[in-house]
Amino acid sequence: MKNTQIKYSFVVPVFNEEANIRNLYRRLLEINAKHAESWELIFVNDGSVDGSRQILEDLCRIDNHVKYIELSRNFGHQAALSAGLKYAVGQAVISMDCDLQDPPEVIVEMMQKWQQGYKIVYARRLNYRKDNWLKKVGSKLFYRVLGRFSKVDIPSNVGDFRLVDQLVLREINRMPEHSRYLRGMVAWTGFSHTFVDYQRPDRTAGESGYSLRKLAKLGMDGVVNFSMFPLRLALYLGLLSILSGMGLFLYQLLDVLINGVYYHLYKWLIVIIYIFIGFMFMLFWIVGEYIGKIYDEVRKRPVFIINKMTNFDQ
């Protein structure tokens, strides 16, 4: 049975973070000793292959506030975070990464905002990490496109470092979709929200679990799940292509009739055919993305599989 007496739940996905786990635990312990009446700390091991598992099991033995979920394999960051959120019972639930780039000290101000009545408190970055230029440009472009074409107002410069009220969490856990984009799902609920701004420090140890490929997949999930932009873009490009072809044809026809200029029409036809073939391939790709998402949903496979849970009977 869920313990409704817990005030704060902390949910932390872990993937090969042996160098950061103890430091994060120590800093959260200091904060909770001063500001939290009752709390739980849920670590979700997302298929780590380093020493993370042993460290987490050791923490569970020495502190029953620490709870441990071990997934059967690596399911990805959003799946691991969803697993922890499913079992979080606090009145307020804080999700964060384990790499200490989400400074635990920011949580105190997030708690204060929640106590003022806000149901969602986002931690908003004022600076960018020392990522390569491709990640930075891609991130900016992604949020600009999503903000312009999505019906959901998804804040920019925020990640998965946030506080949500248990009321919000219940609605998130009711959502059945397989492709999880939690940033969009939280925003979609529409509850009152505010921001806490902070400077994000560099990673102190280890390497980021988000490769460029994983970031691209997360971005695609966000666009496909919360925007019709790809389908509309295909429509706009198709119309533009057709109008351009008709305009070019009309221009050549008038030039022939008025000025007597002779055109080799096959040259223009070849160009136009190539353009249309390109757009057709784009359309097939976009439709394929949507079909793939539908296929994932209808299979009804679980988002994650749990191999082991520790301290949840405390």
C-alpha cells in the first residue's frame, strides 16, 4: 500500500553513474535533513554495466529512505524515469539526473514554489552545457519548431529536472502511450506552473548517457507525439513544389509564345521529376514514423520491465 505520509519523493534514473551516486546521495541527505519532514529517494538502474548496482544496493542497506528499482535491461532514460515515477508516493515528486548537472541545492527553492501552490515547478537552465555545436543548434531548432507548431506549450531550456505535485503525477501515470516524452506529457496536463532559474554546472565525473543518437530519438518522440508539424510540412512543401512547377511551366510557355524562345522541355521535366521524387521520399519517411509509433502503441508492450525492487516495503 502506498505511504501517503511521505512528503517528498526524489526519482533519479541511473546509467553508469558509479562516480556520482554517492555524491548525489550525500547532497540530497543534507537538503532533506534541513527542509524535508519525510522523504524517499528512488534510484532506477537502467541497465548499468559499471559498479552502480552495488553502490545502490549498499545505500539501500544503510538507509531505508533509499529505494532501488532495477530494470531488466537498458530501456532508455524516459522509460527509467517513468518506472520511478510510477512508484513515487510523495506529495511532491522531484525528478533529476544523477550526473550532478542538476544541482540539488536548487530543490529548496522548488519546494518553496510548490508550497506557494504551484503544481509544476520547472528548473530552467540559464546557460548551455559545453556540448558540441550540433547538439546546441539541434536543441534550439527543436524547441523553436515545437513551440511554433505544437498545441502544447512546452517550455524551452528545461529538461527533466522538475517538481510535480502528486495530482499531476497521477495524471502522468494514467497516460498509456509507449513512446514517452515526459517533458511534453507534464506540460500537456495544463496545471499551474512556474520556474526556478539556475546555472547548470559541468559534469564532474563520468560521461553523458545521452548520445547524439539518443537525443535525436528524444527529439523525434517530442515532435511526433506533440506536433502535427511533419505532416503539415510535407503538405506545404508539396504545394510549393506543385506551384513552382506550374509557375516554371507557365513562364516557359509565355516565353515561347511571346519571344519565340525555344526550350528543351525535357531538361525542366527531369529537374521537376527529381524534386517530386525527393518530396515523395520525405513523405514516405514521415508517414513511416507515424506508422511506427502506431505499431508501438498497438503492441501494448510494457515501457519497462522490472527485475528487482528494494526497500519498497519500508
